[in-house]
Amino acid sequence: MEVIRDVAKMDMEAACDGTCACSTCHVIFMESSYKKLLDAPSEDEMDMLDLAPKVTNTSRLSCQVRITPELDNISVTIPNEMENQMGY
């Protein structure tokens, strides 16, 4: 989430500020990039993704993705549609 927002300077709401309490940082990884992720989504993350629109098998909340060297130069898609589960 911070890389997208602070380094890439892309607009991302991130309403819960990275606490896995909304789905506004939902991103979709390419299949080849998704396989490079070291951590599987937690149950809490999966619960939040259940509430997000346009979820795919390679969807993650970017606030829950641990950045590792294996993820250098990957691309993700940021869906144009999102729902703020925090109610604001």
C-alpha cells in the first residue's frame, strides 16, 4: 500500500491506513507475480476481500502484502471500483 501511494504516487484511498479493516487497497496481481508472494492471505484479509468488488483468485489487500526482493518490477491492477467498508 505504501509503495503504491508513496513511491509510485498513485491514488489509493487506504481508508483504514493499513489495518486490514477495509478493502480500499484491493489490488489484483498477475498470476506469475501472485506466485511470488511469500505469505498467503490471512483469514481477516479474506473476510475483507469477500466484501470488495471485482475480486479474482489473485486479489490481495496491498496493506497485507509483505514487500520482498522477489516482488521487484511486478505490476498490479488497481480496480476502478471499490467499497469503503469503514463507512466513510
